[in-house]
Amino acid sequence: MKKLQVQLKAVSKELGKLSKQVEKVAAQVAKQAKAKPAPKKKAVKKAAAKKAKKAAPKKAAPKKTSKKSTVLDSVYDVVRRARSGATIAQLKLKTGLNPRQLSNALYKLSTRGKIMAKARGVYVKK
């Protein structure tokens, strides 16, 4: 029974030490949180930017006509550019797709009638 009491006292002392360490870390975190507010320079820059925006005459925004390239587009481009057909290895290398994505893209393009299999593993534009 005395051994148990001694062990409990030792654990109690260690817990006390740990709680003090936790309090120190919490105080450091609080100091850093207080020090983090944005400097006044940024607020001044934002205000200046707002004034500049108000002073500048409004112009129509340019139209964005960039079309996102899909997986099917990238695979079809490689097949279309290959004169004698594109192999699976060439498609993997040039598109960077994994085998599953490549297989799905080739299947979809062939069902849509854009490409056809010239031989096993070689695809050409229709």
C-alpha cells in the first residue's frame, strides 16, 4: 500500500510540472496571437488602392475566352497529332495520365466516334 502512495505522489508532482509547462506554452501562444494583427502599412496600402480604384475610369472587363482543357481533349490532341497513330505508351508519356484515366478517355473517344483502334494499343483519328 505504501508503494502505491509513493507512486501516486510522484505522479502528482509530475502532473504539477506538466500543468506549469502547459501554462507557459499557453502564455506564449497568447503573446503571438496578440502580436499577429496586421501592420498599419497594409491598411494604408488598401486605402490607397481603394482611392486609386475610385479615381480610375471604369472600363469594360475583357472577356475571358480561355477554355479549360479536359482529359478527353488532351488525349484527343495527342492522337490527332500522331501521323501513324498514337500508342498507349506515347499517350501516357505525353498526357501524364494514369492507366485508368487513359483507358476511360480512349473508350469515351471511341464511342463518340472521334478515334478508332488501328491495331491493338494504337489509336488514330477517324
